Amino acid sequence: MKAAEEGRMTTHVRKSQSVSYTGKKNIKQKNEKRFYNATPMHNQSDQTYIDQTAGFVKNQLANAEAGHDWWHILRVWNNAKLLLTKEPADRLICELAALLHDIADSKFHDGDETIAPRITGEFLSGIGVDSNRVRHVQDIVQHMSYKSSLDGATFHSPELAIVQDADRLDAIGAIGIARAFHYGGFKNRELYNPTIAPVIHRDKASYKNSTAPTLNHFYEKLLLLKDQMNTETARTLAASRHAFMEQYLEQFYHEWGSVGQTD
Ligand code: ADP
Ligand code: NI
């Protein structure tokens, strides 16, 4: 998904969801235009649930760090709506889960993975969403993280597939690069260290405990995501973002030159 399309999507969101956003609008990118052909429609009560949830999440994430803040939620929500134009699923579940998926990320809550599903359940039940959908959104919130997928997650649904892809698209490409270095700064990590090789994390504990330089994260996660997309539509959208990261890495090594090479 390129800037022009994202601009169009966000413009659409501004109209239908009253969310302010200043996306870029004018760059011509023809290839992915075919994805932008449907306006999400909801019945009135579904729209009310979504509006209430968006307001709640925006408020809750007011002080979140930039990689997991309201802008991230908006981008993931837009990605989910985009995927929904091509992939069949329950629209309300997808949109609610996209909005709530980072409501209490365990890595910012001492590793506690029960908080997010609990807040999700309490909030959605409180505004009157039916109990089956509440349970489904809780399951998505609990299972969609990359860490869960390393742990052999057992829950699957078309709605999880869509929201997970929407989140993964935001982890790659230009925005993915910005988020990775932002997170690395937040954790006081080195940008790059040619003496520390990337490792492929085979389980959740190893992934969570890594303190490697940020560039390693590209090899440990970001470059793997294009092949881990659940839906065909997301796989297509991931391709150009992936290519951009490869180009970025090439330039990075070019500029780094021989700095720090010890032999
Ligand atoms: P999830 O929340 O899906 O389990 P993570 O918490 O691993 O995924 O990562 C979410 C985002 O946070 C990543 O896409 C990346 O932008 C950033 N991030 C997480 N771990 C690292 C890391 N070790 N280095 C750089 N960025 C990271
Ligand atoms: Ni997220």
C-alpha cells in the first residue's frame, strides 16, 4: 500500500468516522488502486459501537509511545478496512479488534498478557456488544501478536487473519523502519553492531528477551513478515513495503562502510 492510497483511505476515514488525520494525498501510485473500491457500510448500532470504541481507545492511548499509539491504531484500522474490501469476514469484529488490539500491550505491562483481553471484554460488554462478538474480539486481541504466533497459537479465524495482517503491514515498509528504530531508541539499543549476528527466534521467550541492535530486528522479524501474511490481499500489499526495506538496508550498509569492522 503506497502513500497515495493510504491518503485516500484516511480521507475516507475522516468522513465516515470523524477522525482527524493529515495523510499525504497526491502521489500517483496506480498499481494498488484496485484495492480501493468499496466503502465500508455498517448498520447504525454497529457504527455506534465502532465510534464509541474509537473514542475509548484514543483516550486510553493518549500517552502511548509512538510505535503503538493512536496513529498506529488508525493505520491498522485503515489496513483492516482495506483488507475487508477483498477478504470475507465479520466487519464489526474486525474493526473492533483492530481498534482494541494494542489496548494494553504486555511488553509495556510487565509481560502481563491478561490485561488486554480483560479491558476489551469489560469495555465491549459495557457498551452492549453481543457476547459472541465480545468473546471473538477478546480471542483476537489475545492471539494476534507476533509473540503468540511463535508460541504455536491455537486460535484461528478469518477475522484474526485480517487484523493480524493489518498489524503486520504496519510493521514493515517505511513506517515499519521508523517504528523499529523508535522502539530501539526507547529500549536504548544500538542501531547496528557488525559483531552481533541476527538469530532466528524459535520461541516466544527468546524473542522477548532479545537485546540485540535494531538492525537485527529486520532479520529476526520484519523481513520474515511478507511470507507470514494470512491473506492473499495482504501478501500483495506487503511486497512493495518489503522491497523498500531491502533497498533501505542496502543503503544503510553502503553508508556504514567499514566502520567497526575488526578484521
Ligand atoms: P507484537 O506486538 O505483534 O507481538 P512486537 O511487540 O514484537 O510484536 O513488535 C511490535 C513492533 O515493535 C515491531 O513491529 C517493531 O516495530 C517494534 N519492535 C519490537 N521489538 C523490537 C526490537 N527488538 N527492535 C526494534 N523494534 C522492535
Ligand atoms: Ni499493533
